[in-house]
Amino acid sequence: MIRHFVSVYPGHIDLPDYGREATPANERRFTNEQLATVFDKTEAVAKVMDKGDWDTLWLAEHHFQPEGYEVLPNLLMMAVHLAHVTTKLKTGCGFNVAPMWHPLRMAEDYATADILTKGRTVFGVARGYHTREVETFGAPMLDQEANRELFEEQVEIIFKAFNNDSFSHKGKHYTLPPEVPYRGYTLKEITLVPRPIHSMETWQPIVSASQRAMDFMIKYNLKGMVGGGAATMAEGPIQAYHEAAHRAGKDWQLGENLGVGIFFHLAKTKEEAVAKMRPLYEEHVKMFAPLNFVPGITPAGVAASSKRGSWYDQGVPTLEHFMATGAWFAGTPDELIARVKQMEERYPGMEHVNLSTPLTTPQAMMVEQLQWVSEAVMPHFRR
């Protein structure tokens, strides 16, 4: 049953205009002072979620985005800060992009955050999807096979470091430790200092849901987040994860160790909610269509979304289309309650639901929407 309410904030600043008639994504530029407002915005969102008894605020690691869409570069530093201004809210790393890190540096930094926040930092890893970010840090992104190969070795190293007093590793990309002389002996093993002492619960986004990816997640007991931008809410990823668990001999219920993401907007009527959500949906398309994260869009639609003007006759899916798939929701609190209860029935093992305001939602609207959910929706699921 659903008992953990979480939300994703990818780190967008407040924009001056929204929608398909507004500034194209590649033309947006902001001053450093404007980009830095993301930190106060994150704190404001965290405080309202903490007061409203949400479980986890998931943040997104991104780099080099003067367009203002995703501008939080270090989630672990943010998690430590937020622990000082909230009382019980967890901060989720949704997600640390492993190919942009050395795996031992990531493991050390997470362990430090775990200890300093007394377990209120939730670990998350991902492969990345922005070439500008990943390739700039010297890791492969254009070559998807090389990216996955590197990621899988990094995760193996991270869990060796978490789970052993000392360890060694020899793989294609890393030899750890290097066999070098050190204080009179040759280094053969190394110890992560410190190691996490509260939680090594780890999440990963589910996008392709390939058998290789699902089997890898189950091997390391990685929990999966479906939707919320990386994928649409669909049977495919949930069934694929469930089948992988059963291949590994785990008797899990459908939906167990998974969370499903829904972009939402509440209003007194469905019509009002759709009208308020549409320009935010269009900003989402402007950002993600060129990155292949708008399922069903045509090449002509991708081209159209980079310009002002007419879109929908060029093959851009409508907001109503994604509302029908379940990935987006616009309506009243009672309608959202019914939607989440349907999820409970459909996925009996699922405990997490990710209700997120769309990318580029202004701060005041985010705060209002999150507070509305905590007051009108969440009490119906807190048994």
C-alpha cells in the first residue's frame, strides 16, 4: 500500500515566461545571480514538505545549464544543508550520475552525508542523459554501451566499498587499489573511510527496462523509480522489474521496491488545472524533446518544439495524451486521491508514490501545490 509520498525537484529557477509561445529553450540565458536563486528555492520547497510530513525530496544532479532548467550540481552538499533547516524530511539523490564521478569519491561523499544527516540522505545512482554534462567530465554518453559498461563497474565498486572492511577490484576501467609502495608495504586492499552507518538503500531510475538493466538492479537490490520525467507510467517497466526479481528467486509483490512518478497540478476544477498545467507541460517538452524523453513525438515535433508557435499539428503529443497514459495528472484533490488508490490496487507491493510539480513550476505555485497535497490527499493514505 502507498505510505511514502515523495516529490522530485530537478532544480529549476523561476522563469519569466512559459509555454510554446515563450522563449525557446536554447535561447534562455540567466545571470549567475539568477541561477544561484535555486538554493533558496530548494530550501523553501524542503521546508514546506517537511512541515507537510512528506517522506523524501528528491533532487537532480546536473551541470552547465545556463538555461535555468536544472542547476543543482551537488546533491550531497545540498542534503547536508537541508538537514539543518528541516526536522525529518529526507533528501534523495535523484540521481548522482555515476559516470561523472570517481566511484570511491561518490561512496565517500555519500557516507559522509549519511552520517552528518543521521540517515536522512537517500542514495541514488544513474547513467546520465545530457551529453554536455557527461562527455565534458570525460565519460562516454554518446556511446551507450560504453556508458552502461562503465556505470555497472562503478556500482560494483561502490557496493564493494560499502559492504567490506577492506576490498580490492580489478576491472576494465579501474584497478583499486593500484599496487604501489606505501609506508613500507605494497598496497593490496583499501578501506572506504568512512562507510555509511545508517542506510545503504539505493535507488535508480528505470528508463529502458531492458532485461540486462533489470537483472543488474536486482543483483544489487537497487530500488527503481518509474516516471517523473525519465519514463512514462506504464506496465512495461513495472512488470520487467517484477519478472527480474522472480528470476533472482525473490518473492516480491508487483510494485514492491518501486515508486511511480506522476506530474500533477491541483485546482478546484479539472478544466482550471489543465489550463494552469499546459504551459508548464510545454516547457517540459521544450526541455526534453531533443533528449528523446517525450515518448511518441515525431522528428518534426522535436524541431517545432525548439521554436515559438504552432506545435501540435507537427506531431507534438498533447498534455491530454499523457494524462490518458497516467504520467500527468490535472484535476481536483478528490480525483488525485482516486488515482493513487487505483495505483494501490494495481500494484499491491508499491509503497512509494512520486507526486511532482512539472519542471519550471514557479516557487510560489510549487509551495501551494505541495501543501495542498499534504493537507487534502496524504491523510487518506496515512493508516
